[in-house]
Amino acid sequence: MKKNAKISAVAGWVPDYVLTNHELANMVDTSDEWITTRTGINERRILKDPSKGTSDMAANAISALLEKANISADQIDLIICATVTPDMLFPSTACLIANKIGANNAFGFDLSAACSAFLFALDCGAKYITSGIYKRVVVVGADKMSSIVDYTDRKTCVIFGDGAGAVLLEPDQESGIIDSILKVDGSGGGYLKMIAGGSLNPASQETVANRQHYIYQDGKTVFKFAVTNMADVSEEIMQKNGLKGEDVAWLVPHQANLRIIDATAKRVNIDAKKVMINIDRYGNTTAATIPLCLADWEDKLKKNDKLILAAFGGGFTWGAIYLKWAY
Ligand code: UT7
């Protein structure tokens, strides 16, 4: 019998602190007008508590998820944490999350694919369900971007925010994830990266002095590739599954820039009213953008709604997932 992996619950968590465009304009040479017109962002959330990391945000999102789904942490088989800001290089953030929420029967791992990581992790988690190996997989996208943002660099500091979003995957016969197209192109790696802190450029006084533990982005180039590839892959998955714009209930795009989102929606002919957008409130939370959208729109979603999820990010990485909402 055919088996799908469905999203059976979703929850998000963002920190309380609101960093507004006006506050940023007091920190670097920028303006509310520039940020809103060039990106669509009005404010973003920042995890201010220095004793908390990505695992804490993820654990908060998953705790809310388990409460909604009415299951206990020890019923989880697997936790996949999509992140580019792990608490540490090792142990993996998934291990720390499992310990924090008391997921005593789960194994877990981190998945690194920058802004596409949630899609890659969702596809990966779904395969564990459809193979019949596991019954309950939690996929969490979580990023404390403020830990790697240079708040003296106006080109990047206005874009990013902190947050986490989690989904529960369970088996289903009809609804759930129908198709996915995922891609990488490492020749784009130089345009969006954090140079130091890995095995190639371990931390040193020099790397700190050169500010190489922060995000570097060639915004214009990334923008160009993001617009083309996110639109292309969304079109490809819709064509492959015989979907027209009017068949799709919701486009759920990665929230990197409102102009990229608008261009993608336009290309696949999906009405602006059917596009989930919360970049104005959260900015780019990297692996958390898509599950945070799903959590924000949960009340409006109906069983069997056709959703297209699409993302583009550092690597380059990109992809799209077609799913039928399960509840
Ligand atoms: O999520 C993962 C993937 N990431 C993305 O998809 C991000 C893709 N890139 C972008 O969203 C956009 O490129 C940015 C929002 C990062 C930048 O917008 P842009 O329209 O591409 O601006 P730009 O980098 O071409 O800069 C235009 C001008 C420059 O000034 P000059 O050289 O024309 O005098 C910048 O110095 O805007 C200036 N600028 C700013 N001005 C005020 C750059 N950042 C700012 C700022 N405030 N924050």
C-alpha cells in the first residue's frame, strides 16, 4: 500500500526582542525606507539572552509542537535539525535538543544547507516515514542568525533574524509530501559564506580581526541566482505534477527578500493573496522561514490544500516540495 509522509502538526517560536528598522538606522548608515523598499522587512526578532542558543529556540518550538500533537517527547523516533548556526560544531544541535526536550528514544542529526535546509530536512525526514522505518519524525528549522551577523555591516545586518519552526511527520495514505526537487551548485559557494571557524580557516586572532566569523554575502549576485532558481524549480515541480497556478492553494517561499518572493509567485502564476509572507515581521530566519510561515498560516490551511514550498540559499542550495496539507 502506498505510504506518504504527512505534516500532522506545526509550531513556531520566536524570541521576544523586536529589532526595528529604526533601531538599525541608529547602528549603521541605513534607513527604514531603504530596508522596506529593498527587502520588505520592517522588524526581526533577536535572541538577546547570551546563555541561549539555537537548540533552545528549537526546543521551545518542538515543545509547543508536541503539546499540539498531544504526544510525549519519548514517542519521537528521529529529530532532524536544519541549521546553519548550530550551538557548537559538535555535539550536533539535534543531540542537545533531544536532551532538552527529553526525547529519550530518538536519534538525530543536523542538516546543513543554509536557507534550503528545512526543505532538504523535510524531504529526508519524509523518506524515513515512507520507508516504513519510523512513525514519528520531527523536522525543526532553527537559526540564531544574530550570532553570526556583523552589526557594523549594513549590507547584511538588516536582513537576518532569529527563530525556529518545527513540524511533525507521520505516515498517511493520501495527503502529505508528494514530490520534491532539490539541488546544489557549489560553484556558487563563494557568494554567501562564513569564511572562518571550520577546518579550512580555524579560529585565530587573524580571523577574528578580519571579521571572518560573520556572514559574508555578495547580495546582488545571490539575488540574481535566487530569483532565477527559485522560480525555475517552482515551475519545474508544478509542471511535473500537472499543476497550474490556480490549482495551488498556497506558495510557501523562503523569506529572503520580498522582491524574490514576488518574482517567484509571478513566474508560476500564483495570485499574491495565496503567497505566505511574514518577512516583514521576522526578516530572514534562514532554516526557520518556511515552518514559521506554516505555523502562522495554520488556521487558514484546509485538508488537501496543495502547497508549493520553495527555497534558495547559500551553497548554492535550492529546491521545491509539493505537498497536500493533511488537516
Ligand atoms: O536567504 C539566502 C539567500 N539570500 C538572498 O536571497 C539575498 C539576496 N540579496 C538581496 O536580497 C539583496 O541583494 C540585498 C537586500 C542584500 C541588497 O539589495 P540590493 O538592491 O541588491 O542592493 P545592492 O547590494 O545592489 O546595493 C545598492 C546600494 C549600494 O550603494 P551604491 O553602491 O549604489 O552607492 C549599497 O551600498 O545600496 C547600498 N546599501 C544600503 N543602503 C542603505 C546596501 N545595504 C544598504 C542598507 N541601507 N542597509
